[in-house]
Amino acid sequence: MASHSDTLVVFFGATAGANGGKLGSDEREIILLVWQIVDLHKKKVGKLQRRLVKPDSLELTDQSKEETGLSVDELYKAEPLDKVLQQFQQSVSAELKALGRSSYTLCVDGPLIIRQALHPEASKKNLVLPECFYTFVDVRKEFHKCCPNAGQVQDLTLPYILEYVCIPELPLSEQVMGLKEVRCMVQLCLHILAEPYNHKFSCFEAVKYKLESGACSKTEPVDSETVIRARGLPWQSSDQDIARFFKGLNIAKGGVALCLNAQGRRNGEALVRFINQEHRDLALERHKHHMGSRYIEVYKATGEEFLKIAGGTSNEVSQFLSKENQVIIRMRGLPFTASPQDVLTFLGADSPATDASDGLLFVKYPDGRPTGDAFVLFSCEEYALNALKKHKQILGKRYIELFRSTAAEVQQVLNRYMSTPLISTLPSSSMVPMPVLATPPYLATGSTRDCVRLRGLPYTAAIEDILEFMGEYTIDIKPHGVHMVLNQQGRPSGDAFIQMRSADRAFMVAQKCHKKMMKDRYVEVFQCSTEEMSFVLMGGTLNRSGLSPPPCKLPCLAPPAYAAFPSPAMLSEAALYQPPLLATPRTPQPPLSPHPTLAYYPPQHHPAQLYMNMNMNYTAYYPSPPVSPSTMSYFASPPGSVALAAQQPHAQGHVASPMMPQHGALVRMQGLPYNAGVKDILSFFQGYQLQPDAVLLLYNFSGQRSGEALITFPSEESARRAVAERANHPLSGLPVRLLVCCD
């Protein structure tokens, strides 16, 4: 049997849309295939074959009509792709037999026709491609081996290569698309086979038949130039569906990581790792291609992001995933008392787990308590399908959910329940206790309905769009009164809160702007209070029927990939001011100046950076840093509209940066009466020249005052003096304990 290098089939294709360097980028179907056999041993060529292909959608772009010279009428009479591929096989087999050859390799001008056009289209049409389309040589790379000084491979074009090796252009009469390209490639192949090159074709490229499963270690290096993020996936899509979407491109082993939300469910995103940058770049060309009826967004991602999702450190998980070519099924909702034998009995004889109980992995909390989740390995697709038929059947007194899973999802779920890999753990007792703060100073909590909520904003809406939407009422927005609401991924949720100067103005905005259009969507606007606004940001719901409280005490997994808690020595003042609902540092106090600047909130203190408690559900939404129209340069700040913090000189005459929290020392008060307010605390520290915004009352997870407060002093010296002088003094008849937080 001849080797692959003895016979080439030079192959070319064109689509009904973009061709050339953008071939396949617009999902248009193949309409033309041209090929010709080259016997490398005898240096002979076969008959030039050209076939038109009838697409399902008989529409051609103007560019395609001009380049190919084809019309809809011609394509209407052609055969569909599956028939043309059969003709290709029959024609090539007959010629090979006449030449005494039995095998061959495709030769193409760049990988696009194979990777970006033929394989994706065949996958969508459920066509099984012949084996020959899984191996090919790229004539550009073969030429580059002969002439490395001709330039980079990605910069080479067929006309340039022909000019470089002095092959004359074809006559105009033969310059028909497809025929021209194949003839030129054949001439080039024969040219580099002869003296002085004597080239041997050896750069064989492969298309993977299927996705390889496997585990990824957190210590494994992952090149950021090989990773993409796919967004907009159907929630039920599996790693195989994603591999099918990227059919033709080679995904690295275990390279599909489905992302989960805070509740452990898939969020419609995935990180995909390819074998090299070339395949990653081709994947980016599939941005907004379709999976079923949904278009999928494809963006660049980093190796660090991939490892956070797919990387693991558990030996138990590594051992579980070490069995290759296994189908993974996730079981959810298991009784906490379920044993391995109970699960195997539930699965039955028609879906045996690989290695019996060794093919089961129960997910547990760090203390060993079961979570109700488990993963099962099956040796073949048939067993996995039989298991999936038991979806929502009863085990004990509970129905069990079963669905396909991936190695990366196993790592994610285990990481979420374990203490170290992805979730920042709660601080140890040696650390400064993390307070749960009240609504930040710029939100004066109250029942006055001087706010409005905007619901249904376009996800592309920016602050400028909101200000334009509000029109004449923009002038009535309070300083720092615009709050875009972000979801857990840091993207706009479609909601925003606006603080107005009075309840009357909020009422007018709600009346005039309700169901007004912004871009292509109408926006709901209704009046609310700052208290209701805070409630919504804590996970409650607000509509015209009233307010529903947040499910504060329901267990909820912490969002992944947040920064770990700092050590006691590194705990910053900003970190102490991170509440679970509006996590931003206190407003600084810049000095009064002719051109005062409104305080802004540093972007590095992300609202979700410091997660307070893993058993609360306050993390449904996060606010963006609050802004004012004047901070957006939307209009000049009118006299008297500057924030209060900008109207008061800083203590001791120091200048505080408007982009940083004010410096000083924190004193923690414990044992406060529950009815003690800011005025009571200022009276307690009378003589220390404290401002009202230096006091923050702390609240517990039930929304009630905890009997504690944080007070900011201008310096550590004054803080220590206050503690020494006022420690154990009574406030409303109760002794108060004082602690300097920097101790």
C-alpha cells in the first residue's frame, strides 16, 4: 500500500458568502468543489473535476456571484453536498485504482475549506464525512519548509508563492474560480518536487474525530493564546455539543469547561482550550455562529480563567477522572443517606457504572456531610443513554435529576464544596472579624420614596443612555445617585436605580418615563425608597405589587473565583467597609476647592471581591460604582450640586484623594444599645472633632443592628487616645467596649 505522500488530491471549495481569507466566517454553505489527483511518485496528474453543490438556502451574496460566476439557477440544478461527496469518493477511487494506488491525502491552500467550511457544515447537516477529510496537507506550510525566507506562513498567498518561484500566471481564459486555484496548486506541488527542492510532503494536519475527556491540574501551564469564552449556550448543552459547534478545530484534551453559577447550575458560558493559537484564532471567527436557533458569542479568554474553572487539586477527583474515554453523568438530589449500592441499584443492570462503586464519586462538604450530588462513569454511550432515561425517577422519597457532565464540571462542583480551590474561605478567628455593614453612607436608608427603579434596560445601555433617557429630569438626580445594577458576572442586569432630589421629582419621572423606549426596548420606571432599593440589591424583588423580602437564610453557594481574605497585617480600611450588598469604601472627604470633584469609588474594590458568608443569598445583584451626571461630563455641575463630602474641609487640613478612601484609624465599638444612633456615638466621642460620616453602624444578616459600630479617626494616635479615655464608659447606661482595629 502506498504511503500518504505518494498521492495527493488537490482540493478547493467556495461558499455562497465570504471566500478567500474569510471562508466559513459567515456560516454560508458550500456551493463549489474542485479537485485533481497528483501522483507524486510518477509526477503525473489526473483529470480536473468540478462539481456544483446545491445549498439548502438558494441565496448568493453579490461578492460570491462576482467571484464564482455562478447563478441561483445553476445551483438549483446541482446535487446536494452529500451526493457530491459520494461522487468525489467514487471519482477519486476510480483514478487511484487506475494508477495502482490505494490511499491519498488532501492538499489544500490553507485549512479554511476543511476546518471552517466542510466540517462545520457536515456537522450541522448530520453528514458523516469520509476518513480522507480528517487528514490533509497545507501547500503554504509545505512551501514554507522549502523556502523559509519567503515570509511567515500566515502572510503567504498563492499568487505571491507562484511569483516567488517564477511560475507564470495562467491565461485569462483559464482563470475560472476553482479551476484556476487547483491548477496553480498542482503546478506548485510539481515544482517543489523537482530540483533543486526535492521536497517530501510531511506536514500532515489532522482533524480530531471526537472530544477527548480528561482532568486538568491547577499546576498545569495553560497558554492564554489558546483559550476562548463561549457565551449564550443553551443551558442543557454538554461538552459534546460545544465540541460539535467547533467541529473541524482541535480542542485540547479535557478542554471544555462549562461554567456554573452561584447555585451550581450552568450559566450558559464555557471556556474552551484549543491545541494551539491557530485553532483558537479560527474559533474566534465563529463569533455569532449558531447552535440550533441560538447564536453563540466567542471571545478571547485567559489560561488563568480556564484553570479557575477546570483546574483541580484533589487526588480523589484525579483518580476518578483518570479513566479515559468515559461518559460522565451527574446525579443531583440524592438522599443524604444514599449509599453506593443504592445508586447502583437505581441505575440498574442496563446502565452499569464503570468498575461498579469505583465509578461513583459522591460530592461532600469538607466535614464529610453529603451534598446530594454524585458523578457516575459509564464505559459507553449506550449505558449513559440508558441512565439518562431514569431522569426524575424516585430513589427513596426523592426524584433524581440526571444529565450529562464533563471533567471540568466535576472539578468545579468539587471545588465549590471544598474549602480551598475556588471559593475564598471565611477568615480564621485570628483575623479581624469582618463586619456586616449598613447601607453605605451615600445611601441614606429611609422610607421616603425619592428613588426610581429602571427595569428592562438594554444590556448594552451605559450611564449616558440612562441620562439621555431621563431627559429634563437629569438635573434632579442627587450627586452619586446613578446606580447601574450588575449581575454576578459583572455584566449589566437590565436594572438601575436613580436617587432623585425629592419624592415629587421621583413621582414625575415614574409617570413621564414609564414604558418609554430606550434603543429598541421599552423601560419600566417606578417609584421606590432607598430602603426598598437596598432590599432589592440584597436579593429581594420589587414591582408595582409591592416588595418581597430576600431569601436571606436559604443556603447558597458563594460565587466562584473571588479574592481570598487578606491576612490581619494586610487588612485595609477599604476591606473593612465591604458590606455584602453595596460593597464600596466610604466616601472620601476632598477639600473645598473652586472646582470640587465628586467622589468616585475605586474599581479595584469589586463589589463581589469579599464574600462575607456562604450561607446567605444576598449576592443576587451588585451595584456599579455610583455616579452623577457631572461625573459623566453629561452637563456642567450647577452651583450647590456638589456632594456633601466635597463641601467640608478635611480634618487636620490634609488633602484626601477623590479616588481613595480617607486615611485614618478604625475603632470598633461593641455593646451598643440597639437604639443608639449616630448622634449618640458623636456625643460619646465629643471633643474628638468627628464628622457624622465617620460613624458606620453595623447590621447583622437579618437586617437588625448588631450593637456594634466602626468609627474612623483622623489618625492612629487620636484613635488610641479615644480608646484609652473612653473605654468602658457607659452609653445610655450600658458599658461600651472599644477596640483599635489595627491592633
